Amino acid sequence: MPAAPAAFLEPALLARISDLALLARTVVDGFMHGHHRSLRKGSSLDFAEHRSYQPGDDLRRIDWRLYGRTDRFYIKQYDADTNASVLFALDQSGSMDFGSGAVTKFEYARFLTASLAWLSQQQGDRVGLATFTGDLIDIVPPSVRHLQLMLHTLARTKAKGGSQLVAAIERVGMLTQRTGIVVLITDCYERPEALGRAIDALRTRGHDVIVFHIVDPAELELPGDLPATFEDAESGTLLPLKPGELRTKYQALLTAHHDALTRRIAAAGADYVRLDTSEPLDRALHAYLDARLSRSRVR
């Protein structure tokens, strides 16, 4: 299968596109150019099961015979049904504003969110957005009509403030009664066990969860050898350090943190993808699409 043209997906090139709708369409069209697998489970229209009616469901799908017996509304589901409610939860805390290359973590996260939402919309899914720091900031409820509102909200959102990732995830879980997919996009500055428990709660509510962990190359390398003063992006605390002397220990601690995140998020039954802001977005789109395909096969 031919790969998507990498040039269309390079963050440095995407940063030149100011319109998020155009950016998302460019990324998805470039990606899908060589990727023709569908998210559909198949063409079968065999009846699979009922589920309770939710506001916004197509009234033509109500099983009126079952209503006559139970006095309750139920929707017929078929094996080919894969439309989902996808809520993108985007971390807009101050630490996401860091960038050592062409784009910051937050810019990369916005590109990613817009592209995944565009891809989901193409598949007929309901898409929504929740941005957060210590609390939820902007909320766009999942809907088949909310893509443009979501992109507009993303375009005006800026990264700033402190983060309380666990508390924010708990609030995200309360936004919708409809089970679906929660796509968490963050730099994962949280203890793995605490983050894992928050994801456990989402899973208990019936949500599928995909975590995109955004990192900057400088966070991985701790470049430089001369003494320097580092500023905490969220608290403003200044810390004098000698990177050359600390690099080995720093990288060991960072690797341990990433390994612990990988294990704990997997234990919660969620997908975990770590992305470097210098990487083209095709890796993220492949990971998302593969996760969707896996879910469609078990539903």
C-alpha cells in the first residue's frame, strides 16, 4: 500500500497554513491518497442488537414494535453500524506552549486534533471538543454538525495556565451520557498511576480511549552543555541547571516515566501513542485508524 506523501504531513509545512479547515483537509486527503481501507465493518445489514434511544438519534431507527411492548424507545443497530461519538479532549495548559522546532506542542496538537476530527467526520461520526487546563475551558458537544464550530474553537484557543490533568479527565467523562471514543491529546505531565485511574473511570463509563502523548525533541534530549536557567511553563518558577551534568539522569527518569505511562495506559485498556512534534502526522493518523478498525471488529 503506498504511503501518503510525507511533504503534505510535515509540521513545518503545515504551520504555513493559517486556515485549520484547509490544513485538516490537506492532511487527510494526503493521508487517504494511499490508504483506502474503510472504517466500515462490512456491507452486512444483519440486525445485531438494540440500544436505548439517545437525543439526536434518527427517529426512523426506532423499533416501534418493541416500544409497543415496553413503552420505551430503542434503536435498532446493525452489523454495519460504526458511526461513533468522538470527543477530542485537548490539553491547553502552559507546558503545551513549548517548542524547540518549527511548531510548539500545542500547535502540533491542534493540527492533530483538526485532522483527526476531519477524518472522523468523513466517516460519518459525531465529533466534539473539550479543551482544558485545570478545568474545562471550551466545550463543543459531539454532533455531526459541529466540525466547523470545533475548528473555529481550535483556531482561537491558546495554551496557558496550570494543568490538573486528572481532574480535567474526570470532568470530560461527565460531558456525555452516550458512550463513544475519547481522544486525549496531552503532554502527559502527570503521575502514570493517577492518569491510569482517570482513564479507568472513562473505561468504566463505557468509553473507548486513545491517548496521544505529545513531546518535543528538546524534552527528550535536554540539549546544551552550558549552565542555563529554565522556567517552568506553568508556574513560572526559575531553576538554574547544568544540562550536561544532568542529561544522563534526566533521560533515565524520562524513559522510566514513558515506560510507566505505556504500561499503565495499556492496563486501563486504552491505546497509547507517543508523538514527536518533528514527525509527520501520518503516524498519528495510522494509529487512530488502526484503533478504530480494532474497535469495529469487536463491536
